[in-house]
Amino acid sequence: MKAVSISFGNQQKQTENKPESSTLRKVLGISLGTVAGAILPYNTFKTAISTCDVTTKGIILQFHHFTMPDIDSFSHNKEAAENALERTGLKGKGVKLFIANKNNVAEIKNIIAGDFPHCYPFRNRIIESFAQQCSNGINACYTEKEKNIIINSKELFSAVFHEIGHAMNANNSIFMKLIQKAKRITPFGVPIVGLGFLAMGLLHKTKPEEKDKSKFEKSKDFIKNNAGKLTFLTFLPMLIEEGAASIKGLKLAKKCFKPEQVTRLSKNYLFAYSTYFTVAVLSSLLISLGIKIKDKIAPN
Ligand SMILES: [Zn+2]
């Protein structure tokens, strides 16, 4: 197998003896760099706060049927999930299933709202969007505050074991609970801190190498030169926690389903995981690219 190497780094520029770039070049460089680095986070965020129309919902559902087909009937999944909640001790800790459908959006909103403090930016739109997704079966989730596992009765119900995995992370392990909290630095796959690295990389001018550079100056150089790699690091809590939820969920499913069903489920979960991984890699690469574009257009 061929090894593929991905470089997130930005080569340090030697700016010595080079003329200052014109203001126009700087503005153009920063603008194009911003577009390249922020376009994916912008779209990810836009998706998180918007509710989709009937046609888009239909397309997403068809896509899910193709990529992540359910492995058994809803009733068997539900029964197995309730068994798993007993076995793992989650039921005793107050974790319960909530079955979403088209008629209980208001209830779903109330449950989800508990996880978002009132000062949370775009709170109402995020809650509305998430509740609609669960009600239409294009998403499932575990809510921390209310300890509800929200799954749909018609679509995507095999995701229940992954969501139980999230509940296990939150309730059965202090370390995983901390990782779960840490994943808030990339909410909905948006690299909040990474965008800060992008802004610094676009605005910071690397001075020629001098012995008396301050630690602060050196830190800014480091962030600028490694913005992509650092952004990817900020995604690690999300990638670790999502992966752990799937592994735990699959272990539970093994006890209730045939091996071929578990194989199908693991493929489903692997596909879902690949979407998280792709967002992490692409966002990191694009942030690195944005800084490279700016440096190419206006090096100084
Ligand atoms: Zn998940």
C-alpha cells in the first residue's frame, strides 16, 4: 500500500531583504486566505443552524438508506437498546430512550434545550435545527442534561448503540466525560480555535530570524507555521470521543445481533466516523492553505 503523507505545516518564510508588500496585495492576500481557510467551517456552521426543506430531507434520507441501512426492525433495536441500558447500569443512572417522530418536535426541543445555556450563540436556531433533524430521522443524539437518547422510530434507529456509547462516556468514565467536555472546542465540527490560528497566521508577520526574538514572537511564529497541525489537534477530543462511542456501541450490539448484522453496523459507524474525520482533515488543510495563499500573495 502506498503511504500518503499530508503536510499541514507552513514553511517559514525568510523575509530578510524583501520589500514590504503593498496594502492592496495584503488586503487581497488576507481576503483570499480567509475565504480558503473559513469556507468549510462557515458551511458546517450554516448547516448546524439551518433547517432543511422537504427535498433536501428526502435526499439525505435516501443517502442514509444507501450508506447506513438499519440492521434490524425498530422494535428489536429498541428492545436490545433497553437491555443494554440495564446491563451497563445506565438505566439506574437515569439514562432513557426518547422516541422521536414528526409529532413531538416541541418535546424534543425542550430536551435538547437543556444542553445549551441561554447565552449560547444561535441557541434557538441550533435547537430548532437539531430537533427537526431528530424528528425527521436524519440525526440521533444523546443529551447530557436530560440524559435522553433521542432516536427516531422510522429512520436511523441503529444509531442507538452509538448514542448509548456517548451515554457510557458521559456517565461511566471520568476521563471520557472530560474528553466529551473538551470536544466543545469544535462544536458541530467547527474549529473555533483553529479559526483563531487562521486569523493569527494571516495577520502575523514573521520577522527575519533574530537571536533576541521574544518568546511571544516565537509563539506567534510557531502558530503561524503550524496552524493546520494545531487545528487538527483541536479536533482530537471529538475524534476520540466519537470513536469510543462507536466501539462501545458495537460491543453492546454484539450481544443482541447476528455477526453479519454487527458487521453491517460497524460499516455504518465507520462511514459516520469518516465524515467527522474528513471534516477535521479538510478544515485543518484549508486553514494551512489559507495562510500559504496569503504569504504567496503578500509575503511581507
Ligand atoms: Zn456521535
